[in-house]
Amino acid sequence: MVTTATTPRRRPLVAKGETPTTAMLELRDIHHSYELGAGTLPILHGVDLRVDRGEVVAIVGRSGSGKSTLLHLAGGLNAPDRGDVLLDGTSLSSMGARGRAIARRQRIGFVFQAFHLLPGLDVIENVAMPLLLNGESRQRAKERARPLLIAVGLDRRADHLPSELSGGELQRAAIARALVADPALVLADEPTGNLDSATAEDIIHLLVSRVRDAGVAMLLVTHDPSIAARADRVLTMADGQLA
Ligand code: ADP
Ligand code: MG
């Protein structure tokens, strides 16, 4: 059973004449290519995007259009050739690799299609991992992980290994892990890509409602229009740009 509470989505209210609040994520004129043996493969040609607190933005587009590339750049896993990524108003490129790694650990939650749980750790340890990496004690980290496990309906799987879970359960664990450190931004790359459609519906409902409840900004990449329809806005990646 997945237990979720739904609340109306929050948007920053900006009075007339007031400056809008800083976006949680802002992409400014992002360009990116890959260097191949045979030459350069251009992928992104000037992507601009703002995602506010409590807002869910979906990016759709065909395979190979650059959606994952954009998500990696947004999360500071990679640096763009040109342009800038701002997290809560701070430029990632001004942070350096170490600063970006800290920002990722403390402020960003990732949910990937392939879950990426550590096979040797049980479910609660996997969920607690971001807190352990942030220097919390093992006991405290598990205490904080527990309510997240309950929220995603996995409390009774806490001491199971990932190999003992179904695909939907693995993805729920990955969602709990992405949210455990109270991130400001969640980046989800095809989070339902490995799930059957009923489970996918369940997972996306869980993810979107948890993110909205926590007032977190989310960028959600999917090729599935029915999944994208759960977002506040849907943008299409085509020819290296978002429309
Ligand atoms: P999407 O997520 O929309 O399917 P990607 O961002 O993964 O697209 O990939 C965009 C294009 O860049 C694809 O043609 C892919 O083959 C290529 N690509 C992705 N990652 C790399 C890489 N590390 N090196 C070279 N080419 C890459
Ligand atoms: Mg992809």
C-alpha cells in the first residue's frame, strides 16, 4: 500500500511590482556536445528553463534528444560547454567540482530509471545513504530514513536486500532515498521506465505528491505522455532545444 497525502501545489506568490523569487533551478542558454573519436556530436543548443519551488516540470522527447544529458548538467554531474546552471540562485560553475559534489549531496535528490541501489546494503541503509554521506551517525540516519520508508509503504521491507524486492518496490526505495536529506531539487530520469504501467502510475503519483508536499522543485524526464501529464508543465526536447 502506498500512503500519500495530496495537498494543493504551492507556487510562490509574487505581488504586482515585486521582483519574482529566485527559481530553485535555472538553466541559462545551455550548450553541450560530446567529443567522439570521429569529431564533435552537438546535443544541446541553447536551453533555457526555470523551475520554481513546489513545481514539477516534465521533459519529453524522443530517445537520443538529449534529455538525460540535460538532467546530468542540471544536477552538476557534468558541466555544460556554455551557459550556466543556477541552484537556488547560485551558479554551479562558480562552485568548482568539490562544491558541486557537496551541493549534489546536500540539495539534490536523484531518481534514475535503473534505481541504482547498492546491492550489499539493506533497504533502510540504502535510503539512509545520503545522510551517511553527509556525515550523520548511522543511528540518526536510520531514524530519519524510517518515516520515509513508511511514507513509501516499505517499512516492512526495511531489512531486506534490494535483490529481494520487486521493481516497483525498488523504485519506491529510490524515491525515499532521493527525499531523505530534504533536498531542494529532485531530478528524475525515466523513473518509471522499468515498471509496468499500473506500477508506473503508482510510482509517479507517489513521487509527485511527496515532492509537492515538501515544496521541492522537480525536473522529470520521461518519454511517456501519460506520466508527463502529472506535471505542472510539460516541455519537449527537440533539435537541442526545449519548447
Ligand atoms: P535521451 O536521454 O533523450 O535519450 P541522451 O541525453 O542520453 O538522450 O543522449 C543524447 C545523445 O548523446 C545520444 O545520441 C547519445 O548517444 C549521445 N550521448 C550521450 N551520452 C554520451 C557520451 N557520454 N558520449 C558520447 N555521446 C553520448
Ligand atoms: Mg535518457
